[in-house]
Amino acid sequence: MARLTHVQWTNSVQELLRLDAPPTTLAGTFRADPAQSGFLFDNDARALSVDEALWGAYQRAAAELAGQVTTDATKLARVLPPSADTGEARARAFVESFGLRAHRRPLTSEEVESYLGLYRRGPQAYADMAAFEGGIRLVIEAFLQSPHFLYRVERSTQAVRDRVPLDDYEVASRLSYGLWSAMPDDALFAAASEGTLHSREGVATQARRMLQDARSNKVVEAFHRTLFDVPRYAAIRPSLTRYPQVSERLGEHAARETTLFVQDVVFSRKGGYSDLLTSPATFVNDELARVYGLSGAFTADFVPVTLDSRERKGVLTQVGFLAAHATSVDPDPIHRGVFVSERIICRKIGAPPANIPPLPAPQGRTNREVVASHTEVPGSACASCHSHLINPLGFPFENFDAIGGYRTTDNGHPVDASSTPNINGETVPVRDALDLADALAANEGVHACYAQHWVEYLHGRPFAHEDGPLVERLGKLSKAGNLPIVDLVVEVVTSEGFVNRHPEELP
């Protein structure tokens, strides 16, 4: 059982109440969802709790929203079922239809009667309102505070071997919150009612339909925004003295580039993970064009370009990643290497020793020489990780300066970007970041790592042992170039693990 994230709550409330705009102001009063829980993404069911402060905020939001809807005839008409009935008959029809959407399943007869009991108390609770509107107001307040709305409750408990098959409405809810971060739409509710989500083909049909909806774009963007650590771009602060060709908005523009690049690869080109790692095609505005050394006239508007493939390919050679993993004046091969190890290879790096002194002054040396002399001293606490795990993945990016500009010299010396990283047990000599991008794209384990991230994100939980066969299979298909990212997502949501629950998982 997972509480809705604040994004999911906002989207669900807008769709449930058929509001013109999302209630972001109300959601802004909620205690922030945990940013770190040992889990990469923000939808970890284990960390999404409700404390007294959040419960109070939910109550206030429910009262505010119910008041908005029931005191505006136009808004109220949107949520009422089309019926000539008035009074309790219409209230019953409302409870049944609205309740289906609020609970994401048909209400039981007992639940219907319970909500009708609240409806009958409306005149006492809101004496200044007409009886019908006052009753509906109280019912909406209750629905918005129900655990069946605030949580994604899965009530199926009958195990078949080592699995608990989810019913169609529970599958519909997993699909909608996985692919849209929102409640099911009418088509998904209809599929659940018809029983078509009990088959892999039925789930795949709905998933493909949903991935053609604009709401899936936001989910794909959110996934890659976290995976590529785009929020870190906001901290990009280059030295404007050293790099006068850029502004303090470089991080903002780089984030926009990454978003457009991902959307283009995933949806426009129907590309695979290799395309994210190796494609030289991207989007730039005038500032990014200067960093990339592009000739021609550019404006503040982003336009598609193809970068020089002799210098760049893929997201790891774009300004955002490079400048976000740099100081204000120098590139940072350590954090570049750690990122590749943890996010691209799924190989965790332990915490560094305490009280590490800062890097010394270059004194005529290249950035690589400074870092190597500081971190690779034989027998030191740093050397075991840096010499074998971190630096070999960070040094290939030495052709890129602190703003992501391409360079061939550093401090008057030729840049040495060669390295021999270990990628999932395979030692691969590379000359530079281009070779590294190709090596990563050619490694099955790297593709399995990407699939693992998707499994974790769509399930809202860490990788589990039983996910292994699926992740391994998807890694093979992706590496072979036979699995566009949209198809990878469909494979995850049609898998046994997605449409079933382990008996030990809380319902």
C-alpha cells in the first residue's frame, strides 16, 4: 500500500474533480515528500508516510476543494452523474459513480450506505447551503480524506503459488500511477470493468495507448530527470570571468536541452537506451550553441542540431552532465566517474573517508595529473576506489572543461582522456568520452542497469531478487537494439511482477 506522492495527489484531484487547473497551491502546503530514502526516485512506498501535519493539510485541502466545487454550479455539474433525479436518488448515483473514481474501484454496498449517511448529515453540517449541495459537499470531503483515495490500496489477498494476482482495478491503478502519475481514465476503468486487464495482451494494449498520451511524457521526463540528476543542474555556477561566453542561466538552459533530447529520443524517434548514450542529435539555444562551438545564427529558442560526432555523442557529452559535475573553473572527473558508476553501471561507490583535504593547486600540471596524484597514492585510503572504479570512468571526460566546452589542451599541455575502465567485469581501453559512450552502449549490463531503474521506478520500490530474470532479459534485448524505450516500459508493466503482488507485500 503506497501513499500518493504529492504530484500524484495533485493530478488525481484535478481529474477526480474535473478542475480546470491542478491544485498546486494546496499541494504546496503539504510537508515535502522525502527527498532521500536510500532510493533513487521519489515514489518509494516505504518512505511515503502520513504524519499529523500532513493529515491536517489533507483535511484542510479536502474542505477547501469540496467547498469550491459545491458552491459553483458549473463545477458541481461536472462531477454529478447525468440524471433527472434529485435528492437522495441522485446522491446515491453520485456516490456510486464518484466513489468508483475516488477509490479506483466499485464501492461495496456497505461503503455506499456509509457515504449516503454522510450525505444525510449535510444540512446540519452546512446549514447555509441547500440540502443537496451541503450533503454532496460533506461526501466529497470524506472521499478526499479516505485512505482509499490517499493510498493505492490493493485488497487482493488470494495467493496462487508465490504470487497474489491483482484484480483488474488494481492493475488499472498500477498502470495509471506508473505511466501517468494520475488516477485511471474512463477507458482504463472500462477495461477493468470488462475484465480485459487479466491478460498480458489487455494490459499491453492499455499501456501502449497510455504511452501515446501527453501525460506519459511528464512521467518519462520525471524518470530521466532523476536518473540523469537534472536537479543538480540548478547548482551550475561557472566562473563568468573564466567563461564569459555563458551566463548564470546555463544550468536552466542545459536542463531544457536534456528534457528535449530525452523526449525526442523516446517519443519522436522511438529510440532505445543506446540512442540516449550515443546520439549526437540534440537541441540548443544561443547560449548552448556558443558552448558547443556551433556556427550560424541562434536565438533564445531551442532548435534541433547535430553536434560534431568527432567530439560528442549522447547525454554524457552534453553541457548539463559535464557542467553539473565540475567546479566553477575546472572539470571534476571524480564526480563524473562516480555518476557513471552508480547511475549508468549500477555499481555503488562507498562513502569517501572523512577529512579529505581539497585538491592542491595545479602548479603547471593538468587537471588529470592533479586528481591522480591526490587520489591514487598506492596504499592510501582513496586509491582502492579511485584507481579502479572512479577515475577510469571520469578521466575520459577530460576533453570537456567546466562548462562542457570541448578542449584539446589543459594548462598548456595536451589533454589525456585515455583510460581503461572496468565495465561490469570487462576491461575496456578507451581513448576518450566517445569511446566510453560506445563501450557503455555495447555492454549488456549497462542496459540491464537502465532496465533495473525502470523496474524500480514503476514499482515504487527497490530492486528485488525476483526482478532479476526480467532485468536480464530486457538488458539483452536493449543491448541488441531490439527494444525501444517505450517497448521496454511496456515489458515492465506487463511482467508478472507488475500485475501480481508478493504475499509478503502489504496490500
